[in-house]
Amino acid sequence: MTSKAHWENVYQSRAVDEVSWYRAHLDVSLKLIEGAAPDRSGAIIDVGGGEATLVDDLVTRGYGDVTVLDISQAAIDVAKARLGSSAASVHWIAGDITNVELAPARYDLWHDRAVFHFLTGAKDRAAYVAQVASAVKPGGHVIVATFGPGGPETCSGLDVVRYDARSLHGEFGPKFRLLNSVTELHETPWGTSQPFMYCFCRLE
């Protein structure tokens, strides 16, 4: 299966709260976003946002320029249906983050919880970082969360790469100034724990 076919199958065959990364509210992400972008007019992109509720919370908090990107159209359709009429205020992009076309210097803040760790090849990781460097405005912020040390080695039938703060930031390089790192112990819907590592950077 291609990556797109794999994720379409995941989102078509499982309910929103039947995936391991589900949380009713992404509290760590929201805290970091509100600290980095107190001005609600800032442009935010949520990469791999899919069915996640982050977009709901951002819209509720008054953010007026939110983009959700996901490789799965099925995941996007679920989020749009859940938001109802509010979905019209959100920009939706179905595409693979390693090759989708994004407007340069478009975003004040880039958020990704649980996409980057699926990029097991160096070429895909380099393509991802190049996308961030191009699409985020100079001085903009980047939040990327992956499985941390001790996290699972696979997820949804795919291999993942686990990171500590140093190795995750090292993938992005000196153009990205590390401002903070946060460890979250995420509880899955079925009661197991998974460590997530968040790196919070500014693009210099």
C-alpha cells in the first residue's frame, strides 16, 4: 500500500477515539501555541491534523487563519463534518507533507503531533525540514512532537523513529533555535502510556 492508501484505510476503518494518539484536547500543544501566538490573527498550520480536535480548539479560541493538512482525505472529511459551519473558516489541504506545495513564508506557526516520527528515511526527513524552512515566516515558531525514548517502535502497522530532545532538534539544524522541550506521557484510549517528546523552536 502507498502511504496515502494506508492512512485512508486507517481513518475509514477506525473511529476517531480508536487510534492510539487520540486525545480529547491536545493540552500541551495548545499551551505552546497560545504562548507562541497570542495574536489570534497569526497563521497556523497543523500538519497531520486529520481527525484531531486541535482545529476545534483553535477555532473556539478565536484563531482566524488555521490550516489543517493531512495525507488522508477521509480524516479531513471527519473533522469538517464535526466542525459543521465552522469548517468554512479553516483552510484544508489533502497531501503528503514531503511533496505538497505550500506557499512560501505563509505561516507564523507550524504544528505537528505524530507525523515526523513516521518519516524513517533520511530523504523524507530532509524534505519535511525543507518544507518547514520554506513555509514558516522568519521568526515564526515550530512545534513538532514525536514518540520519545521508550515509546513504541511501530504505530498503526508502520515503523517509527523515536527521539529525545537533542536528536529531534538535531534533525532540523541551526536555522531552528530550540526554545523549549516538553515530555508528555500520553495515555492511549485503551489505557497504555506512550511518551511524546515536543520540541518548540523558532526559525531564525
